[in-house]
Amino acid sequence: MVVNLKTKRQLVSRILGVGVDRIKFDPNYLDDVTDAITRDNIRSLITANVIEIKPIKGTSRGRAYFKKSQHKKRSTKQGSKKGRKGARIGKKEVYVKRIRAMRHQLSVSKARKEITNESYWKLYKQVSGNQVRNLAHLRSLIEEVRSKK
């Protein structure tokens, strides 16, 4: 005997707040399900495990993880880069990184009392005015200042 349980499914989904497709009735107790009319009857069947709720099916991440590992293997080397150096990392970004590194070096040198306050500001202005090429150049300038003491 085939019983249409569509309305029962809808009732259960409204009670529990889940989708209609996630509701599963125990085939051995279909008579009890058809007899259940009220919400209390349905709730008692849920506690008796006659009505079950299937777990949510999620999207499998297995293929994504595999693809990520493949992408890591094929890392960007010299041959697969397109565009000039400035296209990948902008000039401003390079400049800001360099300036911050030099200013940090200056503050560390000042904290260690390697340079005086006057020489710190002199070198700071040189860094800001783009007279210092890089960290190595700054270190050599700091050494000159220390040797003059």
C-alpha cells in the first residue's frame, strides 16, 4: 500500500525548520506516520526516531585541496612571469617598504645611542630626500657618523 506522505513531510519541515528533502520516515512505521495528525504526534514520532533528519550535504573540498596542492607545485618561476617587475610589485610599494626599513634602522641606532639626535635627523632627512640608496648605504653612513665621534 503506497501512502502519500507529502503533507506530513511539509508539516515536519515546518515544525523542525528543515528542508522537505532532509526528512526521512522509517519504512517499518509508515502506518504511525499516516495516523499522526497533530504537531504533538509528529514530535513524539521524532523522539521515537521514526522520523529522522538527514545531515546537510555540503560541497566536497577534496578536489579544491588537490587543485591547490597542484598549483603549489607549479609555482611562478622566471619563465611563467608576465609583465615587467613594476607590474607585479608597484613602485610605491617598493619605496614604502625601503623607507620604512631605513627609518626603523635609524630609530634602532638612535635607541642604542650609536648616533646623536642631530645626526639622526640629518640622516632621516637624507632618507626622506632619497639621498640614501638602501639599508646597506644607510649602515655605511651610520658607521661614518660613529667614526667621526
